[in-house]
Amino acid sequence: MRRRQTTPSSSSSDSSESDIESCFDIKNEREETDTDAELTDAEIDDEAGNYEKADLLDLGWVAGEENAYPPEYYLDQENNSDESADEDEDYSDGSLLLLDMIEDQFARYCKYIRKDLSRMIQAISRRTLKAFFEWLLNQRQGKGGRRLAGIKSASTLGTYWKVFRLVHERATGEKINRKIDRYMHRVLRKLAKKYRLTTKKRDNVAMYIEDLAGVLQTNLTTTKQRYTHGRHRIQNSLFSQLGIFSGNRPSALLGLYYGDIAVTLLRDPSGGPHRLLIEFTCEFTKKYLGTKDSNTFPLPEIIFDPSLVLSPHVALLGLIFADNAFLAPSLTSAEKISELDIPLGYEQLPLPLKPEMAHIPVFRKSIRTAYGWEISPDQPLPYTTLLKWMKRLGVLTGFPQITRPYCLRYGAGNAFNQSGDMSDALQNMIMQHAKIDTFIRHYLRRKVTADTRAIVSGYEPQRDLMRAACRMTRWIDPHRPQELTLEQSLSVNQDPAVHALVTEREKWKSRFQGTATQQPQYQTLGRAIFNARQRLRVALLKDLQAQWDLQHPVDEIERQLSGLKLSQDVKTTLNQNDEMPPIQKRLVETIMTLPGTTIEEEFRRRNAAIDAVAAYCHFQEGGAAARPRAKLTTHRGSPTPPEETNPQLVAAKTEKQALSDAMLLVFTEKRTTTCFLCLGEQNLPFKKRTYKFASPGDLTKHFKRKHLAHIKEGDELRCKVCQIGLQHIQHFRNHAESIHGTVS
């Protein structure tokens, strides 16, 4: 059982003051010198006189070369410096965005009621605040006509009020007085009732290690979640692993650079084989009242790890090898690591990374180029992209709860709190909390995870059963609707609002025949139709899922009580294996393997997984695939079985022949239907490389939209089919038309 720390009393010898406070604490120093008397006027005069004689006679050092700026620079700092810029340093980028958003909303409100912004903010009143927040609740459209979701909860309204107080203080330099603050709390409660805002707080869903294992297994095996680049599939796994093992905030992990990582071969003190040790240091992003100290997390390798799905060593080393980031030129594959040894007299062998990689983000976004999707050399991965990935993976795994990156932090925090090996002080340091109260208020789940009946009755608590009852995997339903069928998706066109918009667009189309798509009103109607359909599809899927959650258990109970047995042939989502490209199959087969029986087998297992990860980091997945249209099926006779009985060899031979045929066509056809750029991109899936468009005109549209539109000035242009460089974009277009029959 975990032993809780007691808070030291004020008389304790252990000081709880910060280092900054201790710098100004001279009490102990006075006690040691046994002098409590303060300096007399005579002593002050003597000290000043000595300083003047010794140091003030020669002032030449003031204008020395090391003093880089002239006096005018510092005078300008006194007279013209922007104090508001210094105040903004107290907040993170996310907080500043929220401050700017509320400030912009108040400016829009003042413009709407035709009053001066500066006067309104300076002479803020109760009536103004009440009217502004009611106006805020009634907003339905944002900039550019974008539809707003609106304020749904009372807690959001309270947060906006807190932010407005900071906006007012930033603009006027003064805080809103307490009377207005108390008055606004009453007003906000009334507004919440009037607009029927929910007062129920969102549950802090904690993702435990068993839950994450299912999510990462889905991430590896599914093709329903398509990334633009294969590296993103690996980055998603690595982020989740580091998040649950460190409890870091998502923004702190996304800001991880190669310079924050150290890889070491460490001697095992118990005499076992050398272990790989990765250490990463995160800069914390909540900067109110100053930057917090960074924490370093050492993660030693686990020999005979039951599942490499949860191994950050495999994912991180795969990324390092893919980026060729090791400083040693010969360290190019995982097998090379197994050949290394620690010299006698040393406890470790560092594996340093290249200094020029120190400022390269580990988690990077993808960018569109003329040759497809590539990983940006220096742009970090946005949080919004990661959030979208995790939500989708949660749905594919079968979770009814919404999975977010913060679920990992909640899960790690709860695991730390329940562990007997972690004190409150260490937990606070890892979570960057000033005291344990922050964790209790914001991180501890409202769902009790202890077996209270057993504890009160004096029985042995059923810990495993309680853990199973509280984790997310308990709620997995592989048959729960994850997306709409084609018929359900098309049914939204029958909605009266969509039908009216489509009718209006048809009028514009008949009025401006041939040029309708160039009319702004026609384009606006197109966007409105698309947005309306999307909203209806989202609402329809939520309704179907709610009906399933309610009715499916009833149907299952009735089915079993009627005498029907459970079907053993039904495959769950986790066991399904969609059609995967060969390189993804290799990734899955090497990572999802059982531990070896010997050290040599285990190292071969680890090395194969790392090399598979490194290879997959160069693979273009191409993004989400388009939904296939309904096709009529025709019955044909049974095809003649191929002579080759090995299906893998047959597939390889077929692909090779198809590539040869496509390569011939892009050189011989006057107007081809195969894209020569996609064909020459070896990292693309086979189907994308050899895809044939319906007509040469469709290929032209693809060539312009997917390739020409993403060429930037200064880009190096090259035809990978002909293996030649092209000087400029006009040369590129001429080559495409004259050599490969692609008109642009």
C-alpha cells in the first residue's frame, strides 16, 4: 500500500521555499556570524568612500568593447519599451490565443452596437458585461460565415469570464473590482439556466496501459486510418508511448527535439546483457509566472518484452535510423547495435546524435510536394493533427469514449498516484504541480477505483477485477457503428435544407452555363451544401451510435435467452486484418511477435522491428482513401488458377509486370492516362503508382491539382522515370507533355 507523505510543519528543518526566495533569505547567515546589528551611517560612509577611491577614479571600463550597446540603447529601453510584450511572457501560446479570441469578440461586440472599443473597455460596467456575454451566447457565425458550434457548458462560460478579466487587465492595467466579479458570477449562473447550458463536467477519461496496447495494435494493423506518410503512423505510436510513460503534457512532447534525446548502451549491474537506455528532456509549456524546470526521463530497455507494440525504443530508434541521425557513420542499422560492447572500466557507451540534428523536431508534419507527400525537414507536428488521429483510432478500436492525447496524461497520473514506489513529491515534480491538491482537483477520476466493499468488510480487495472495471477496454464494442454506409451517407440529400440549397445552385448553373463555377455565389452555395451534408452525417452517426448503445444489449440478451449460442466465427475489430501493402505487413509481423527464448533471438527480434520501422518511415501512404462508389457486379466463370501456387510470388510477379506495362505506356502513348510522377515515386503504394484515369483530361486535372499546384519557387525538379533534372517549371511542363503525353 502506498504511504502518503505528510506535509512538513513550518518549524521543520526542511525548507519549502524556492531557490529564488532562499537567495534573499539572510537570516541563517546572520545567525552564523552572530551579529544582528545593522550598518551604521559611519560604516556606510566608509564603505562608499573606499569604493569611490578604488573603483570610481577610472571609468574607462564603462565604455569598453565588451559593452556592446551605446548609452542611447538603454535610454531607448527606458523611454520606449513595450510593457505589454513583457506581460505576455507570463502565458503560453495557447493562453495567448484564448486572450486574443475574447479580445476580438469584445471588439466585434462594440462594433455591432456601434460604440467605441477603448471607451467601453476603460469604463466597463455591469450592464455592459451582462449584455456582452449574452451576445456571446447568441453567436452562430464566425469569420467568413463559418458556422460556430456555440457555447454548450456553464464551465466554458466561466472560463471566458476569467479570460475577459485578464483581457481587461491587459488593456487598462487594472483588475476588475471584486463587487463586479461577484455580480458576474450570479449573472453567469442565470445565463446558464436561460440558455440551458450543461453543468456536468467532462469526465477525465484515463487511458491505462492495457487500453493503449489495443489502440497501438489498431494503429499498426488498420488501413481504415490512412496517414499521408508512413512516418506519421510511427510518430503516433511513439507519442502515445512517451506520453503514458512520462505523463507529459501533449504540447511538451510535440516540442521534443533530437537535442533533447540521449541514447546510451548501459551496463546491467546484475550481470545481464547490456541495455539500451533512452533519455528525453521535455520543456514544459505552462509558463505562467515563469518557465518551469524541465524533467529528464530515463527509459531502460526491457529484455524479453512481452509486446514490442509498447516499446518506445523500437519506435524512437527506427525514427533515428530513418533520419540518419547517429553521429557514428557506420551505425546505420539496428544490427550494428548488437555488435557494440562497453569497454572495461566503463559503465556505459554513449551513442551520440549529430549536432546538426539538435534543433530538428522528432515529431514533424508532412508537406505536399510535386512528387507527393514528404516529411518536413523542420516543421513540428501540430496538436490539432494529433488530436484528429487519436480520435479516429479510438473509434476504430471500439471505444465509445472520445480518446484525446490528454487521456494518456490522466492515465499516467493515476498510475503514479496508485503506485507505492512514488512519493507525492516525485509525482508533483513529474506532473509539474505545485502541490497534490492540483492532481486531486483536476486529474483524479470521479469514478472510485478502489474495492470499497472489500475494504470495509475486511476482505482482500479484488484489485485486478476493479482495474478491469475501470479501464477503457471494458467498453470496447467491435460491432458499434464506426461510419455511415453508402446508403446512409446519401440519405442526407433528402433533407429539406440540403434540397433547397441544391435547387438554388442548379438555378445558378442554368443561368451561367459554362461559367457557373467561376461565380462567387455559386461557390458559396457549394460550400454551404458541403457543410450542411457534413453536419447531417455527423448527427446521423451519433444517433445511430446512441440507438446501438441502448438497443444492442437488449437484442443480445433476448438472442441468448431464446437459445441461440454465441457465434465463434465473428471476428472482432482488433482481429481483423485489412488489405495491407507489403511494407506494412512486414511492420506488423516484426513488431507483433512473441519474445525469443534466448538473448540472441530476442536481440534479433528487436533489431528486425527497428529496421522495419526505419523502412516504413520512408513509405508514402497517401492520405485518406476516397469512399468507393457502388458498382454493379457481374457473374463470371471461375478463373483459371495460376500456375504458381505461392500467392506472394504470384502477387510479386503480377506487380512487376504491371509496372513494366505502365512504364512502357508513359513513353509510347500520345495522351496517356497514367501519371508518370506517381509511377516514378517508389514510396507510393502499388495501386497509386499504376492507377489509370478514366481519360487524359482526368489525368490533366490530377497533374495540375496534385503536382503542379505544390511546386514552389526554388524547388529542385526531377523526373524520376527518366532520371533527369529539370531546370524550371516550364521545362517541367514541356517534358511532361512531349515525353510522357501529359498535357497541362
